[in-house]
Amino acid sequence: MEIGIVGLGRMGMNMARRLIRAGHKVTVFNRTAQKVTDMVKEGAVGSDSLLDFINKLKSPRIIWLMLPEGSVLEDHINQLSRELSMGDIVIDGGNSFFKDDLRRFELFKAKGIHFMDAGVSGGMWGLKNGYCTMVGGEEKIFKTIEPILQDLSPKDGYLYCGPSGAGHFLKMVHNGIEYGMMQAYGEGFEILKASPYQVDFQKVAHLWNQGSVVRSWLLELAEEAFKESPGLAGISGYVEDSGEGRWTVQQAVEYGVAAPVITASLYQRFLSRQKDAFSNKVLSALRNKFGGHALFKNVDVKSEASAGAGGVQPAKAEKDVKPKGL
């Protein structure tokens, strides 16, 4: 089949490569011209503007967008809605909010253009392993693009999820779950680090992936990370979020669904970006006022690092701890 891909970032470029290797004719456009040049060397048809890109595709066109949510995506959507022809197909494969899909679906529908939303998971490993793809929109159009999905995905790795917005809705919840899983792994390894037992984190991650109930691809990635840096030295604790976790929590609130783990993991990411959270300063001040507990200055915290939070000594090994009852 013939397909055009707009956006040659970490995933878009590898998706183009995977489709080229599967025998599809792939036309590409990216704001950074060098990436287009690189893909031409690998067999893609290059274009130097969005209009040039559109003109190089035969009607009915199939265009897959891999662009960041926000003004960049919105600008491309608006230009495509003006320039494309009746019967063309636009697929948004980025991390978009499902409610925006509903608006964009109607925008294109008014002009006889089909709009599909595709939640894509697989990251940098998708070129080799394939991309798990969740698709929303018209089912008849899903059937049209299915050969592309088959070559992008591993076996059983794509699904028609329902009408417009369904694909990105599933991807949103998928990423919310991912937040919670990552947070649980992070907390577990921190407890191991704080314990008196000198464990090899890489070996632990490898062990837990051998038949245990917490085995996962994320744990395989943790093993790789600990192999590269056993103590994760030089890595900042700053953790960004790309939006899906926030949207998942917002929808949980809207639907009246309890999602405490996903919500907590999102808030933990917010906290990770504060060097010295003001809320923690308030807590410290209040403890001092009602209980006379010591106030630590920044320099004091460093000197007390080995004593744990609030100057409390770390717990002794289990054999030295006497049970105090339930």
C-alpha cells in the first residue's frame, strides 16, 4: 500500500522504516529536513513541505500523523482539512486526548475526509518488536488500513476499539496503568535500597522476571537500566508526564471511578519536579509548632541522610525487630 507519514520522531521514523521493510511505499515529511533526507536514503519518498507531501500521494490518500499533542498537531490538522480531498484518510497516531478526536472527526467528516485515531505503544523497541495499536473510528475504514496495521504490529497486536476516540481512550488508560506499575517498581526498589541487605538490583530484576507474578517488560527494562548503572548514578529523579496519566485521572473523576494508585503515581511525578517542595516545608513547620519536632535546614538534611526521614534511624534487620502485635 501507499502511505504518508508526517512526523519522524523516535516512533514515527521507526514506523516508516518498518513499513518500508514490509514493502509499502512510504512518503514522509518532517519539519527537520535532515530526517527526511535520512529516510530517503532508506527508501522513502521525501517531501519539503506539507503541501508537497500531499501532492506526492495518490488519491485516496492515507496519511499517518506522529506529532506531539498541542499547537503543532492542531496546525497540521487544520492545514490537512483545507488541502485534502474527499475520500482521503487521516490517522492520528500520537498521544492525543480522545475528546479532541471527536471534534477532529467532525471537522474532517464535513469535508468527506475520514479521520481515525490510533493509540500506539511500543516505544523505541517497536521497530524490532512491532507496535501495539489501538484504533478508533469508522470500522469500514479500519478494514481499509488493516494491511498497514498488520505490518506495523506484532501478531495479535492491533485492535479495532470502537467509534471515534476509542483508540486514544484505550491508550490513555493503558498509560495510566503504566504510571502505576512504574511507581510500584520504583517504590519497591527504593525499599530494597533502604534495607540493611546489600542486594544486586539487576539480579533482583532478572530473578523477578523468571516466572514471578510481577514479571513484565518494564522489569526487563529495569534490569537493563541497572546493568548500565547499578546505582543509577547521574540520573535525575525528575519525571515528566506526557498527558495521558492526567487525562486518565480526570476521566476517573468524571466517571466517579476510584483510581487511587494511578492518581498517586501522577502526583508523585509532580512532586519529583520540585527540588524542595513547599508542601513539605509546611508539614515540617506544623510538626515543629504542635509537637516541638526539630526543624531541619537544607544543610542539616544532608548531614542526616543516613538517619532516614526526620532523623529516625533506619529499621534494623528483621531478626532484630521484635513484633509489637497487631
